[in-house]
Amino acid sequence: MVSRRTMIVGGAGAALVAGLGYRIWDRGVFSDPQGAAYAPWDQWRGNVVDGIEQPMRAAILAANPHDTQPWLFEVHNADITVYADRARNLGSFDPFRREMHLGIGAAIENLVRAAGVDGYTAYVQPVMGRFENSPGPKPIVAAHITMDPGAPSRDPLYEAIPERHTNRGPYLDKPIAMNALQSLAGLVSSDRVRVAFIIDSRARHDLADLIVDATQRIIADPQMSADSAHWIRTGRREIFEHRDGITLDAAGLSPATVMFGKFMPDLGASTQDSFWLANTRETQVHAPVLGILLVKDRLHMAQSIDAGRAWQRLHLAATAMGIAAQPLNQPVECVDRNESLGRPDTYQAALQSFAQARDWQPTFVFRLGYAEKPAPPSPRRPLEDVIRNSGFA
């Protein structure tokens, strides 16, 4: 006969197992990135019945800072107005909203690529002007795009759109051929944007040290730490609710660390920062190529959009070549933070020295290489969430 004590212990054990099972399911501990939050990656081509909105399905898959997805689109007949949704900002991480406009530029590049394949010629007119420090949350116009109908074209970079993901994991110790880098530079370089590839081992080591130093400065800044933590998504429920932010799956962490992070209660900002710093130092600064994108004025709106378009173009082309890419823009984020607070800065001069471009300003630092494994997709908001009716602003 089963004793009362045995029944209680057994019941408690069953409840514990059930609770653990629910926790594992609720947090998606063993789940891969899939479901409604990732559906836009499967719907990226759209359909002819979408009309002028069809290329926007590719636009919303563009690279952008912390997966904030800071774009809004307004359609007027054959014209599209692109807005920067300044409510979706990184705060002290991006005090001038410069990185936000890099993301806007990347979305515009995807839209232009898709428009050509969908049978349109897109003419982009970015808004001129300079950024102000800590602007309000109201959306502002970033660019106007006129869509002229025409014959569909082919574009190899378009085909790379659903395969382009930020790869924050380990890269192989394998060099990238010089002709591949020359091809990438040819796609990016213009009189408005310049790219510098850092391939010398000594220079890469020194630039890696600068990136790690900038990361340490950021996590030592309470406001920057908090603003970064705001966009970290852990459990499955949070991902499906927000459909944005940096997920543990896409953070470049080991599988064991990802499962631990999903299962445990949400980690505080300081613990997240420790993981980020360790991953930056031990994994992410190790790559065969470090790179810097430069413009004449990093706080000029149109130039930031040009740089964002250049990054998206470079990342798409690298993806088509089987090369992984990841932003490592901490030094420029420190430049912005120092300027916003009126503090002395040494990061910009250091980056200019690496790029050997004293008359240009760095706006984006990144790495390229061959990844140990493919990167997972990031969550995305559906297209209907980022299209607004005329006159909304």
C-alpha cells in the first residue's frame, strides 16, 4: 500500500517535472528560430498582387542596429516615403540616430534591389541635413523613392537577401582571397563612401584591441549598458511578442550557453555585458579581415544612408561568396557617445589611422570571414506593421 508520504513526494516530483517541462517549452530552450516571428524570411519575394509594396518585403529583411527595425513606409501612388521611426532607438548607444539611419539605408538598398527584379526602377532621394543630439521619438522623413514601372531584371545580390544574416559566431582561420576583397571594394567605394580592409596581422591585432577597449567602455557606462539590454530577447514568448532585438540564438554563443540563457530567469544587464565582452574578446575580433566604412561627415543624414546602403550591398555580395559578416561598431559608438557628452575622444583618430584616411570619418566597423556554422535568422515584424497611411506623421 502506498503511504501518504510517498504520494506527496511523488506528486511533488510530478509537479516539478511538469513545471520544468513547461519552462522548457515556454522559453523555447530546445527550439530553433522558427514560427511567426521568422515568417517574413519565407515571404520575402512577395507577389505581383502586392503592387508597389512587393519590394518592401525584401526591405524589412535588411541589416539594422540591434534588430531595432527602425523603418516606416508610406505609399503615395508610385512614390514611397521612408521614415526613420525614432521611437525605436538605442538611446545613448546611438545619441544622434546615426546608426538608425545606417539601418534605414540598408532597407533602402534591399528595396531598390527587389524593385528592379519586380519590374520597377527606383529613384532614391535621401533627405539632407545633419543629426541633432538626442532627438525626440517622432518619425522623420529619411528618403523619398519614386518607382517607375518597367521590365523585370535579374540581380544576383537580390537572391542573397534571404540568406544574409549577421554571423556573430566563430570564424575559421582561413584568408579571404584578394580578388574577392577587390570585388567587394568595387561594389562599395564611391566619392561618398570609402571602405578600408585591414588584413595585416599586426594592424588587425591592434584594431581588435581597440574594439575590445570600446566594448569595455560601453559596459562601464550604466546608461549605455541599460540601453543595450533593452533590446536583448531571451525566451520564446518575448521573441514572438516583440519580433525584434538580438536573440540568444543569434548572439554567437555556444549551444550550451544559449540553452542555459533561455532556461534561466532573464539575466541582468551586467551579466549580459560580461557574456558580450567575453564573446567579443575571445571570438568576434578574430577574423581574417576587419573593415571600416568611412564618409566625409558621419553625422550627415544622406551620407549615413549612403553608408547603410553600402554595408547592405557589401554584406549581400559577401553572402553570395560564402563569406560571413558582422558589425563590430563599438569604437564609433564611443565616438558618438563622447561627442554627445562633450568629452574628449581618441577612437575616431585611431580608426582614421587604421584606414589611412585622415580626411574621412569612420561610421561603421565590421569583420569578414568564413564562419564555422551558418547564422540563424533574426525575428522580424510583419510588413503590415511598418506601412502607414498617408499623412500619419
